[in-house]
Amino acid sequence: MRLLFIGDVVGRAGRIAVVDQLPKLRLAWGLDFVVVNGENAAGGFGVTESICDQFLSAGADCVTLGNHSFDQREALVFIARQPRLIRPVNYPRGTPGKGANLFETATGARVLVVNILGRVFMDPLDDPFAAIERELEACPLGVGCDAAIVDFHGEASSEKQAFGHFVDGRVSLVVGTHTHVPTADYQILRQRTAYMTDAGMTGDYDSVIGMDKEEPLRRFTTKIPASRFEPASGPATLCGVAVELDARGLAAKIAPVRIGGRLTEARPDFW
Amino acid sequence: MRLLFIGDVVGRAGRIAVVDQLPKLRLAWGLDFVVVNGENAAGGFGVTESICDQFLSAGADCVTLGNHSFDQREALVFIARQPRLIRPVNYPRGTPGKGANLFETATGARVLVVNILGRVFMDPLDDPFAAIERELEACPLGVGCDAAIVDFHGEASSEKQAFGHFVDGRVSLVVGTHTHVPTADYQILRQRTAYMTDAGMTGDYDSVIGMDKEEPLRRFTTKIPASRFEPASGPATLCGVAVELDARGLAAKIAPVRIGGRLTEARPDFW
Amino acid sequence: MRLLFIGDVVGRAGRIAVVDQLPKLRLAWGLDFVVVNGENAAGGFGVTESICDQFLSAGADCVTLGNHSFDQREALVFIARQPRLIRPVNYPRGTPGKGANLFETATGARVLVVNILGRVFMDPLDDPFAAIERELEACPLGVGCDAAIVDFHGEASSEKQAFGHFVDGRVSLVVGTHTHVPTADYQILRQRTAYMTDAGMTGDYDSVIGMDKEEPLRRFTTKIPASRFEPASGPATLCGVAVELDARGLAAKIAPVRIGGRLTEARPDFW
Amino acid sequence: MRLLFIGDVVGRAGRIAVVDQLPKLRLAWGLDFVVVNGENAAGGFGVTESICDQFLSAGADCVTLGNHSFDQREALVFIARQPRLIRPVNYPRGTPGKGANLFETATGARVLVVNILGRVFMDPLDDPFAAIERELEACPLGVGCDAAIVDFHGEASSEKQAFGHFVDGRVSLVVGTHTHVPTADYQILRQRTAYMTDAGMTGDYDSVIGMDKEEPLRRFTTKIPASRFEPASGPATLCGVAVELDARGLAAKIAPVRIGGRLTEARPDFW
Ligand SMILES: [Fe+2]
Ligand SMILES: [Fe+2]
Ligand SMILES: [Fe+2]
Ligand SMILES: [Fe+2]
Ligand SMILES: [Fe+2]
Ligand SMILES: [Fe+2]
Ligand SMILES: [Fe+2]
Ligand SMILES: [Fe+2]
């Protein structure tokens, strides 16, 4: 099975990259399943229904979120009728939407996607380690699903790596999001879980994590906000990770993906 | 001028990688100046005089530190007699050692190295932006020095990127350290400063940021420490960034470096 | 029913205050139930079995803990055989000991004690609001118990106050601990829950939160640790809160308690 | 000399308490100098010029601020023409306004007021310990001024207490602000500096730190904001601290002040 995960899409520049590239990649690479993190898609903050639909039309099977899940308040409503949009599983009980869902590919394979928020240097939610334990008990890889993808949305590399090892051999892919910087530590862990600390953002890399530089710089140097953060509008780099799974749903191959914009291009050479 | 920066060396595994590889790289690539971040070199915590000497003998011109600068208390003493070891410049006045120093290469070029601690999600020190302003006023690129390297030791990608833009065109290289994960966002900024959010650690990547997995995993899942953190002992990946400067001391080329261990190899193709 | 809660006992000075004062207070005030927070009783870090026994002998019915619960590793063991020692209820599943327990007073009244850790500016544990909800469902005031005391161990005043309002009318007393400073905002909330943001520590107030001043001052000014923290050894102030409950287990009267040491004395005038 | 410090005035309820009480207190207690922390005076966030004028008319000699200094952007402008409004001294160089100022009382005594932001659990600014050192060097108590008041706006009790000891004997009064809860640890330190960890807010104590309970409770339990924070509108308690200085400008007497609203009344018995 061929998976593509695309990291935090930031604003209009990021959306254009997804809409332009994803249909072609889906076809060219023969992708079976595509996940897009959309927590910054709407002006940098949250996601709207029409943007979510755009991603699904462009070839995404599932859209994940993060700490900005509900910055667009309409997401609190439409998430209930959009099973392909999932929000972090460790939000409090009663939060609209689901934190994990099972999808079927065109060829009938069942793919579990779980979105989880880290807690180190983040707003404290419930234990991400206990949360994944519950999800995997309910739907074990090889039993309840044929592939399992975790979007671990977190700040600290230590927490993300510990989490990767915690589920090693029990999920197909753990990919981090939230720092908006792609990491080069992609690897297949010992028990054959594909791992990458951060997928990077899909946005303009001549920026401060996707945002126009001016206001962040002003805040760092003066400590006084002067205006809202606005997404940077230069050409985006589509960033993510490509994974080929074996028959058991574990990782056979992993490669970073970086297309367009300012970063050095990277594509899987195995497809 | 040819620069190599090597990220946080973690424990014995990391030290072996440096000692094995650096002499060969220095020669093969014709390096003019090499900086090694040594804040985790001694058992994961700080640096001793003999380890610092080892790095210098292996081909480092300068050793930088970070939030673990003085975990080995002998560093408080020997840093005074070792001008090639520098600690973050934004420590309080009166801290032993220097936070910036000017070195001469074999061919007589003057290289300024500044080590700075970020403040987001870190112990609060004085303003890193004001600190670099002072250093660059005292020693401007092209006037007081022929190259200027900043090791920005920080957690948050936003702060590192904002810092990069802040000094764009005024220093040769801003390279982040501390997250222990190499990033793939290396680029030459608009005013020709080489930039990379994190150099990555030089250590065993089958670990939690270089440390044996067991104790970090236990702490994340039980919230109760059971033993000390120990560096992981598998083969290390030497991680860093290679930069070629033009005559003005600004960046002409940049490439990531990853050699050995579990990560995909990367070397500059321009040397 | 007459309750006394005594805040974080710090080191030997704090223990002496408890052992000296508590037997007399118990008698003089005709106390029905006494809780002592013991998380800093052993040299400032954690609690040992013999210290816990000391508090129980001196007149405590229950000893609570906090973020330092298991700094003395023996507590991981003896907490299993000491039902009167409780640790925060929102630790991960599988943590030794209990986070809530039901006790009987001499006159047969049932008192529920719950110890909870806040999450703001603290190590992230599971949701304290969800945790108390579960405990109160299992043992509602007036049904499962005749009095309910919550020791909310937290840093942020906002979280403590929000928690107080959240359980207002459903518990007898919410008292904060952890900041080691007694607050003067004790009051009976609208639905008759007694509330005080922090009980204060029982320790030497010529100190930095109970610790000898020298090392904390050195760390704040130099950012470099030089030695361990040691409890200050001057005379301690016993700090806490006294509450008189009505027949329904809700608060009729509340008063701060400060006895000995440097702080202005305060005692309930209603007993 | 007789000093009164009034803690963070929150919203309209807080302002009414100041305007109603302060003129009477000034007269009744024969106050020589009054400081009001106004960082939350305008709807909970910052201060406007007309509110600042209101405080000065009501009897304040100086208005201090905190982390909310410039939430009302007009403060960035009018602070330049209002020497009686001061903002934290450890903001970056170039911040409008002053962080310390010298005032003269009716009888000709010179009073230094310094406003400082703590860094623990706060946005990181420059070192508060180094900052006070510079101010006291420029204007030592007994030489450059006859009284020195520090409003230390911070979260952590440890940092506030360490700061108090750091300047003990060198200033008249260190009073903390920001937690919005009055503490009962007021005391005269060994070298005769008056100290209180927090003055408490001047606002409605049937609230979450002065704000209407509903939204904070919603955020704590759901982690999703639903509306803006609004100040609670019930009767406020005026909270602060009263200090009598000796001829050298050191503390002779200290007492908490709590007038009106839900908290137990407290007034100095020595005036
Ligand atoms: Fe994001
Ligand atoms: Fe995020
Ligand atoms: Fe490091
Ligand atoms: Fe570090
Ligand atoms: Fe404590
Ligand atoms: Fe504590
Ligand atoms: Fe405030
Ligand atoms: Fe504040």
C-alpha cells in the first residue's frame, strides 16, 4: 500500500500547492491513501468546510488537525457531518468530531487514521500515550485495520520520538506535525513502523513558520503585538512523507517529499 | 571559505563519530573552519576539558554549548583558559567564559562565532535579538570579520526562523541546535545568510533525542522517574551543515551533512 | 463537622511545627478531620513512611501529595499499604496508591478526600476537571459521603479558581496547595463550597518557598546550579485553613490558620 | 512615610472601588504616596489615558503595569506624556515609556517606583535581577531617593520571594502583582524591606481572577474558546498593602488592605 502524508497546509499559498500537486502525485505515484494536515489552511488558523472539501477533491482521503482545530468556529459544526475530517483524539470527552476513524481505500483496504496532540510545551490535554493504547486496542493493526497512520501534532522532539517507539510495530506510520519544519530523520524503526519527527508545513518557507515575517519579528524584538499574523504569500513547498507498506501494514520504504517553493526537492525514488 | 557545523554531539557514540569522521572530512572537503556543538558530549550532559580537547584535536576550531553548558561543573573553570570553547552569549553578566569569539583560519581569515540561547520554551535568558545586535555592532561582517557563524540553541522553530531573518545579510550562517533532529529546510535566505532550523544531533538515532529509550518512555507513560538518562550506544549519525561562502562572507552554497548510523546519508555535492 | 487542612509541610522545620501544634489544635478545636499535605516533608522532596506515620500520629487523618509525590522512591511502595496517604488522582492509570479515598471520623461521618494536580504551568497530567467529575459521580456529597475535601495542587490561580467554581455546591472544601504562600481570598462560594486559592506551606517563611535562600538566589541570578536545594531551618509557620461544615456537608464558616514563625497569627474565632 | 499599594484593578468593578475608596483612604490614613497597578483596568486588558487620569485624580501618585501594559494600544502613545504611568523596566530597549521614575511627595520626599516583570511562567523579558541592580545603582535608597517601591509583576512565588531577598535592605517595599490573589505572607524581611508575594487584585472575587466565570470554565473544560473574557461585575474588593516607613526609608510596619466585596476586611491598625 502506498501512503502520502502532507504536513500543515498554511494559508492560500499552501492550499494552491496541494490543489496543484496532489492530483498529479496521486496518479503518478499510484497512491492508495493520502492524509493532509489542515489545521492552518484557513488564513493560518483552522479550516473551513469549503477548504476541507477542496483537499478531499484534490485527492486527500482524510484531513487532520491540531492545536488550531477549531480556530474557524464553523469546524465545530461541520466536523460532525464530515467523517473525513478528524481532530486530536485526546481533546476532552464531548468535543465535536472524532479523533480517529477507519477508512476504506479503492481496493478495499482498511486504513485507521489517528490524530493526537502532544503535551510538552503545548496546551495540556489528556495523555497521548494512553489515548493511542485505547485506539489500538479497539482496532489493532492486522486485525481491525490494514494500515494505521498517526499524525502526532506536537512541539517537542523528545515526545514525538518516545511516541514513535511506544507504538513501534503497532502502527504503519507515525508522522509529527506542528513545528512547520520538515525533519531529515525519517526512518523505519526496529519493529517496522515508519517514523518522521515532522512532516514540515506546506507553505512559503520565506517566512516565520508560514507567516509573513514582519509581525513575528516585531513581536520577538519589541514584545508588543502590532497586528494579526498573516500567511506569507510566496510559492509554497509541499512537504510530507511517502511510505510504502508491506502486506502486514508495516513499513517497507520511506522517503521525504518536498516539491516547489524554496526547499530542495525530494521525491520517493521507489515509485 | 568552507564551513562545517556539527550538531549536538551526544555521549560516547556521538564522540566516536566525530573523532572517526571529522579528520577525514576536514581533509577531503578542504574545510576552513569547523564548529562542533558539544553541550551533550559528556554522558549527554555538558562537556569536560578532555572531551573538548578531543574535538579540537579531531579538527574542530570551536566548540559551542547550550542549555547544558555547565552540567559538568569543571566547564565553569576550564572555559576560562580555553578560548575555543564558547557558551551562550546571553547568559547573565559574570558567567565564566565568552559567548562570542573571533578565530583565525589557516589562511588568515577571521571567523566570528556566536552561541545564543533561544527563550521560547526554554529557561529565560536575556534577549537573543538584542544580544546579536550588540555582537554584530562590535564586529560587523566584512569589517570586523570575514565570516560570522551563529549557533542558535533553541526549541521553537518560530524563534529560530525569526532570528534567521533578523540577521539575514549580516551573518554567514545561522544554524539551530537543541532539538536533536536535523531539519530539511536548509536554504540561503534573501540577503544570503545560510540558514537551517536545526543541525540535528550527532548521536544514535535509535533513541529518544540521543538517550536510551527506556527511561524517557517510562517517564512519558508513568510520569515517575526511575533512573538517570543514559546516552544510547548504537552507531551515531554525524549531523550538520556544510556551507560555502563567497568573498563577502555570505553564503554561496549550503548542504546538509548526515554520515553513518540510521539516517539517510547526505553530503555536499559541491566540494 | 470541623475540618483542618494544613498546607505543604517543608522539611524538618515544617514537621516540627506539625508535631508540636497539631495534637493541641485537634483537641482545642475539637477537630473531626485533619488533612496534611506532605509532598515536601522529606528534605523538601516527597515523603517517607516514617514521616507519614509521624503526621498520622500527630493527628492527621489523611496525608496528601502533589508534583513531588514520589521524590522519595519508597513512597511508590508503602503507599500501597497506607490508605491514609493519597497521591494526585490524575496520575496515569497504574500509578501506585489511590488518588481519592473515603475515611470515617470518630463519630462515624464519611469524609472523601481527593488530591488533584493542576496542569497550568505544571507537568501535564490528565484533565483535573474530568477527574473530579468521575470521583463525585462515584461518591456524591450527601449520598456517598458526608464531607468532601479536594486538595488541588496547582500553580495558576485561574485554574484553581475555575476548579472551585466547577465543584461549587458539590464538595465541602477546595483548597489549593503548591505555591507555598497562604492566600487571603478564603471565602464560601455561592453554592457553599469553602474555597482558598492556597493554604500556604508549613515551613520557614524566611526562605524561598521553604528552601534556604542561597541556592535559589544563585540560580535566579547566575542561571547555573551550584548545589542542591536545602529546606530552610528557621521556625516554621503552620499554615492552613479551618472549615466548619453544616449538616449537609457544605461550608458554614471558614478561617485561615497561621501559627508560629514569621507570619501574622491567624486562628478561627468560631471554635 | 505612609505608603499604600493597590493591586491589579480589574475592569469597571475594580475602578469603581478605587474611585470610591481611595480619596477617603488617602485622607483618613494620611497617605504620603499611593501606587495603583492598572494593567487590567480597561475591560481587563490594559489601561486607557482616561482611566489612568481617573486613578491619578482619585489619589494615586503612580500607576504601574504588567504583562498587559499595551493591550490598549493608546498606552503606547500617551505613556510618553504621562510620567506617572510606568511600565515594566525590563521590556526591550526602545519600548515607549519608562520602567522606573522618581516622584516627589507633598512634603518633598523622593519616591522611586520600579515596575518589573518576572520571567518564570511568563513571556521572557530581560533579567529582572540585573534590572533592579541597575536601577538601584542609579538611585540608591537613602541617597537618590527617600523611599523605593518595586511592583514585581510575576507568576511564580519562588521568583518573587527570591527577588525580595535579593533587594532586602535596599528598597522600601517589594510587592508582587499578577496572580490576582492577595497573599497572607506580608512581612518585614531581615534587612527591613517590606514584602508581600501578591497584593491581590482590586476586582470582583466571585470570578476567575476577576473575569466572569463562564468563559474561563468553558475553556478549562472544553479547551475551545467560545467568546472573549469579560470582567466580572459584582462588587470589588480593593486589595493592597499598607506600609509605614522609618526615617531611612525602610519598613517599620506592614499590613494587608482588603476593603469591600467578598473578602474578609483588612486595614492597618497602626494608622
Ligand atoms: Fe500547524
Ligand atoms: Fe499546530
Ligand atoms: Fe543538545
Ligand atoms: Fe540543548
Ligand atoms: Fe509543595
Ligand atoms: Fe508542589
Ligand atoms: Fe493583572
Ligand atoms: Fe498580569
